[in-house]
Amino acid sequence: MLLYALALEFTQMSRTDSIGKLGIILSFIGYCFAPSAAEAYQCGWVFAPQVQYDTGTNATGVDTADFNGDGLLDIIVSNRVTNDVVVLVNDGTGQFTLLSTVFVGGTPRYVVAGDLDGDGDIDAVTPNWDGDTVSILINDGTGVLTVLDEYTFYRPTCIALADLDGDGDLDFAVSNLRGDSITIAANLGKGGFVVATTLLVGPRPR
Ligand SMILES: [Ca+2]
Ligand SMILES: [Ca+2]
Ligand SMILES: [Ca+2]
């Protein structure tokens, strides 16, 4: 038996359309343990109607985290045409409003949330397709992000955050489409990064 409620909720929150509206399911009632996704649909969950929010043009990246520290999950979205990242804050009833926007440039295709500088609030990172950069976005504690730094890569496509060197802070791994490689960058502790290693992985990782 698997819990399919969480998987379905995430799928809906990740769906964006070509003009930048983010479609989400506001809430669900009940949990479902089922042997397959198909059977999970028969569990009788009650979903609220889907609501779309304008986020920017061509929203392609999305993640969730508590950006303003009120205990409620908010949404962060990267817009690959308007070249910015927006935070939508949760008011506690499942309604989201625009909290902040930060310009990053270079076609940010994805965004990933995590506490990069170790101060307890949630920051973010974007791989910028046309900019050949990775942007480090730091939270002021209220959900307003600013660009701390940018690092040069080779057509960065996807990025992941994890403590890869085991020192307690979040590092990142980024795939380089032009370099046929993945680069591991180590966090220096305050959101500054240094390349630890680059591994060849095959043609055009994305
Ligand atoms: Ca929040
Ligand atoms: Ca932080
Ligand atoms: Ca680390």
C-alpha cells in the first residue's frame, strides 16, 4: 500500500501553462492508501476547485517551502521569459498572493528552495539556461529574495540541493548540457560556493 495523496497534490502544484499561470489544487480532504494510482482515484477524496495564479511569463520551475516563517508552505516559481523568480505567500486558507519578485536573468528554467546561508530561513537557487549561470537567492527573513551571487556553468539545466560533503550545509549539483557533465559545488557555509568536482556523465545531461 502506498500513500498517493501526497503524490497527486505535488503533481497538481507543478503544472504550469505556457503563459505563466500556476495551477494548483487548493486542498484535499482525506488520505488514501492504495496499491496503485488508478485505484487511488476511487478513494473518494474531495478536492477544492483548481485555482490559477499569474506568476510571470512561461513559468517552468516551482517549489514549495515556508519563505516568510509563519509555518505555512508558500510557493516559489521561476519564469523563463520574464527572467524572474516570484514568491507566492500562503494566507492560511489556501489562498496565495504575490509576496516578492527578484530578477535573475538568463532564462531560469527551474528553482529549488533551501536554507543556503544557514540562518534558518529558506533561500533558493536557479540554473539559468541562457545566462550560463547559477543564481544564489538569499531570503531577508520575510520572503523577499535578493541575488547574493552568480556562478558560471555550461548551459546549466537541472539543479539539486543536498549536503553532499556532510558538513551540515546545503551544497548543489548542477548538470551542464554543454559540458556533458555534472558539477558539485560545495557551500562555504554562508551561501558562497566553490566547485568541488566536475564529472563527465554523457552527452547533454538535462
Ligand atoms: Ca509561509
Ligand atoms: Ca537562509
Ligand atoms: Ca555541505
